[in-house]
Amino acid sequence: MSDAPASLLIFGGGWLGQATAREMIRRGGRVVLTSRDAGTRAALSADGFAAIDPADSVALTAAVAGASAILITAPPEAIGCPGVKALLPAITAAGSWPDWIGYVSSTAVYGDRAGGWALEDSELNAASLEGARRVRAERDWLDAAQGMGLTVQLFRLPALYGPGRSPLDRLRDGTARLVRKPGQVFNRVHVEDAVSGLFASMARPRPGATYILCDDEPAPADVVMEGAARRLGLPVPPEVDWNDPSVSEAMRRFYVDSKRLSNARAKAELGWRPKYPTWREGLESLIVDAGA
């Protein structure tokens, strides 16, 4: 397989899905995204993407038939991974076996490590509902791969950040909070690095492989927030407890677990290197790109 497949079906037209789609187009390939929301599909179409409703079995089967690779970014639900339920029948109906299938999971599957390291082969001990659902979705995809002869890879991602979604944006709009939780540490990954890791795997498919895509330096959230404030020349935001109502539920999830992640396997097997090895380079690039 070349550096990019000829055509990519992305099941889930959210932030990561759209970033991957843009890179696919930049590389000269074709891409189709799915969304159950009509408004989102309209917005995707307005941005020049082909977008379909995953509930439209005819359209989904046609998209599967024309795809040399499939990426699943849609989060799992109470009843399981929506991609499993929609794509497996479509693959069977199309009679088409893609060269690569990637399922985007979360490092929430590891649960809390009390600051210790987690690798791909570490025991899974999800402590949250989200993490437990990810564990089930991973298992379902690997079972389907074994039963149907599919080339499935799993990607466990920590907190994603990038343009419009970073501490810089919260500092600028006044919603940032400084949360100190002694001993708490976690990794991050810039959305560009997550996308480049996915394409590195497409170029080197390995059935059943699991990869952690993360930066090189786990760091406490308060250290990152203080560093971002200093770089912007803004006051350090108010300090609050991580359970304070002003901390959003989405942000609070990042403070539940404390662990360090290793990206050694992705580097060794995929030849992947994060363009932004720490939060410093990642935030600096966002500042430069924003012209501020």
C-alpha cells in the first residue's frame, strides 16, 4: 500500500474525522464521511466533503464497496459501537474487504495507573463508563476481524487538542480554570499527530495491532495551563478544585485518571514521530498559526 489509500470511508464526521478527511484529500485520495445528523451532513457537503447517512444501508454499502480503507471515529454507545452494527453488514453486502480498518479508541481503557506507565499490552482496567464502552468496542472489532478476516487496527488516543480546542482558546474566552490535583499527570496528542499516525498505519497495515498515539511528555494539567497563560501574557486563571461545577464534565474526565503513556510501539513499527513531541511545541504552533 502507498502512503495513503486510494479511497477512505470515515465512519464519524466529527473533529478527528474531518481532520483525517482533509489530509486524505491533500494526499490526492477520495473520502466519504458519515453523520446521522442532517445539519452536519449539510455542513460537510458545504465544505466540499462527500457525506452520507450511516442509516442509509444502500449508500453505506456503496461507500464500503468503493473504499480501500475504513476509519471508525464515532464513539461507542450503550448498545455498543455503531460502526460494528452498520459496517459489518455493509462489508458483507458489498462483498468488499478493505485493505485497512482502523478503530479509534481511548486511553480511558486503562483506567487509573496512579501515575504509572501504560503500554499497549498493559491490563485494561477502565474505571469510567466511557472507558468500559471502549473496551467492549475494541473487543467487538477484534472479534469481527478474526471471524471475517478483516485487517483491523486499534488506536488508543489520550486528550486531543488542536486549532480551536486547546487551553489557549479557554484562556482567550475566559472559561479556563487552573486545576491542581497533586500527582495527577497525563499525555496529550495534537490532532495533526493523531492523523499522521493513522496514515502511517495505513501504509503499514498489521492485523490485530494496537497503537497508542500520544506525545512524548506526560504533564500535569496545571503546568500546561500556567505555561499557556505565560506564553499569551495573560493572567493565570482562577484556581478551582477539579470537582468544582465550573469545570465541565468533559474536562473533569481528564482528571479522574493519572497515567503515563508510551508511544514506543508506534515509533518502532510505523516509523511515526509526533511533530509536536510536547505540549510546548503544540501550543506554540497554534499561537503562530493564529498570528497571536
